[in-house]
Amino acid sequence: MLHDPSLARAVATDPRPASAVSTGVGMAGLAGLLAWVVVARWFGLDGPYSALVNVAACGLPMILWSVCVDKVHRRPTTGIDWSRTTSWRETLDISLTKLAGLWATWAGIALIYGTARFYWDRQWADYPFAMNMLGAAAPILFIGSIPYVIWLDRKLVAPKDGAWALGSWLMGTGEADPQMIFAHLRSWAVKAFFFAFMLAIVPPGFGNFIRADWQQVLHDPIALANWLITLMFVIDVAFATVGYALTMRPLDAHIRSANPHAEAWMAALICYPPFSLMANGGVLDYHPGTADWTHWYANQPVLLAITGVVLVGLTAIYAWATVAFGLRFSNLTHRGILTHGPYAWSRHPAYLSKNLFWWIATVPFLSTGSLVDAARATLLLAVVSGIYYWRARTEEKHLRDDPDYQAYSDWMARNGPVPRFFAWVFGQKPVG
């Protein structure tokens, strides 16, 4: 059972595996973000560039904490040996080949961005803003990649990576491992798709939070709840944007591997535009014929207040799950195993809190139309929750060969409150 007295004793004799990210790095980023939010709110800085400053205010403290306190650049998982004294002349051929592969990858991404009308439409988010920002950054990244790659290759234990394999294949300079190329392309596909999405949704959420009517927020419990929920999403999106931007080995935040399973990509992509099945008008849109919690509890102030607190709390857990990643948030990738924060309670705290939020906020079994609408909404939302369960399983399938994840998963089965709770619900004997 969840409250088994033996649980505390078991945890004491069965310590949780170490986390790849410290609590401090996330807290540093959160402090920087909140400091800028106060400044932006005070001076009314609600524009898109202020939103980008918010992302920078989140990211810079995390970089400083990671390097100065956690000293992540010294970890062997970076693949870097700082004591190496290799001359740049010895690795120049590797670096030039790698740059060819890297630039070819970027050219392919630019072609997709420029061709797909989706990336120039504001239907889902401010994608034109994201495209303009990426276009402005492109020359800087192009020029900066030259000294960065040449410098880093001198220190890498194994400098011939996926970018090198792709460059070698394109230039015909030697045999290239197809698996390395595919792994490289998968990693950059993840980054290209999700980074553009995050950049596109950074300004709207931040602007809505900063522009909120302070008087209404202070005097209307529903407005206060929605305002705090918006803040949680501002935090979540800022940390996620930093995570996609800083996939760098010196920060030990590089992508170890991108999920190689097609089902994992399908499960993830159908949750995001333009493939989203849950969006308004989508195949799994469960909103028609329903109303939200503010409608059903309109005449019950106590119930409204309790529900608002619960929904804010669930969104806070969702944001906390992203903050716990520090510099490493990313879908469909392995960038180190987290065991701290909400991940000490559940393997998938973000998915769990997000789905609980939808069920409580939507109340799908109540309908403004007919019993058929209520049944349909309930069934569709159950399917949506099932998709997130599917996503969780595909992520576990990707990570299960990692000894660190195996140790964490086994520990969670023995000690994690959420796994033990579900084991109790389904009549299973808890492990350990």
C-alpha cells in the first residue's frame, strides 16, 4: 500500500539512484526567470523580445550553476578529455568533414522550414516569429560552428560522430556507418521540430501573463487560478526552449540517443501541431458538447476554490517536472536519467499531472448537450490519456537498455509512491 510503514525504512536502506541533473541547476534557472518576470511585469515589457530575454534569464543561471557548482564539463559522460593536447592540425580533417555533415543537416532543416507553409502560419502559434529568429541566428551559428568544432574535436575522446559520418558519406572520403548517420539525423529532427515549436509559443504565453489585469486577478479566484496556471506554462516553455537550444557536450547536455522506435515518434507527434489529433476540430477533440469547471461549479464558490487550487497544483507539478530537467529537457531523446524532484515519485509526473488536469478541468461526463455528447467526450478523453500512456511506454522502451535507467526503474518499483499506489489499486504485490 502507498502508506505502508515499511516504505520509510525501505527508502532509508535503499537509497535513490543519483540523478544526472542536480536540484540546484533547476532552482537557479527558476530564480533567474522569476526575477525577469518581476522586472517585465513592473515595466510592462510584454513583447516577444522580452519573452526571449525571459528564456535567457532562465538559461544563463543554469549554465553558470552547471559549470561552476556541478562542474558538469568534467564528467566522463561528456566524452571530453580536457587534458588532451592534440593539435588542431591533427584533427582538422575530422573537423572539416564534421562541419560538412553539420552544415548539410542545417541546410536540410532550412529547406523544410522555408518550404512548409505551416512554419509561416499563425494558426497554431507565432511560427513566423520563430522562423525570423532562427533566420537571424543562422549566420552566427554558421560562423561560430567553425572555431567551436575545431576546438572541441581536439578534446573529444571519440571525435568521429554522426555529423562526421554524414560528412564523410557526402564527401566520399571514406566508409560511413549508416547507423551513425541515422542517429545523427534523428537527433536533429527532434531538435528542429520541437525547438521551432517552443520558440513559437514563447511570446504568446509570456505576453498574456505579463498583460493580465492585476485588479481582476486579485479579486477573482478564477482569474487568479488561470493567471497562476499561465505562469506555470511560462516556466515550462522557457525551460523547454533552453533545453532544446543547449544540446552541448561541454554542458553534458548533449543527446545521447534519439528514440529509434517509429511508434514513439507517432505517439509523440500526434500530440503536437500540425499533427495534433487533440486540437480544436481534431479527430480526438473532446471539447464539443462540454463545458469546463468554471461552468459546472459556478454557483459553488467553495468547490470552485478547491478545484482552482487543485488545477494550479497539478500545473505546478507539470512545470516542476520540466524544471527538474535543468538544461536537458527534450522529447524523444535520452540526455541522462532524472531521479530527483517529481521523478522520485513517478516515472512520468508530467504526463500524469497533465492528464489529471484535463479530466478535472473538463469534467467530460457532464454535457451541455446530450448524454451522447457526454459519453463521446469521456471516451475521447480516455483515448487521449491512453495515448500518453503509450508515449510513456515507448520512452521506457527506448531507455530500458541503459543500466542507469534500469536501476532507477527498479528503485521506483520498490519505493516510488505512484507505482506502489497503482500496484495496490490493481491488487499487485509491491516489489521489495
